[in-house]
Amino acid sequence: MAMAIAEIEAMIRAALPDAKVEVRDLAGDGDHYAATVVSSAFKGKSRVQQHQMVYDALKGRMGGELHALALTTSAG
């Protein structure tokens, strides 16, 4: 079962409360998304660390309920 955009956004915001989050469904199939996440929590972190923080926020759903998520992150 695919994840809804609102659920993805809520999970990211729960882990990164100040985050500006925008999620788009790339293929219209509820399975392939792109997300832009801007959070002060990313300050001083490498891009890999930033992406890991977002994946951690999704609590293991990447690769299962959430098949593909293209990430763009920044500290703002």
C-alpha cells in the first residue's frame, strides 16, 4: 500500500518541526515522490547526513510502503 503525501509530510515535520516540506507525486501512482525539505536542523550537516535525517523520519518505510523518494534538502 502506498503512502499519502500528507502522511509523508507529517512524518518529516514530526521529526523536523521547523521544516518546510513540499512533496510531489512524480508518476501519479502514489509510489514515486520527490520531496524538498528545508530545515535549520540541517545546518552543518553533509547532504548525505541531511538525507539520512529525512529517511530516519520515515521510520523504515523507504523501500516498502514508500518505493521511491527523490530528495532535495537544505538548511535554508
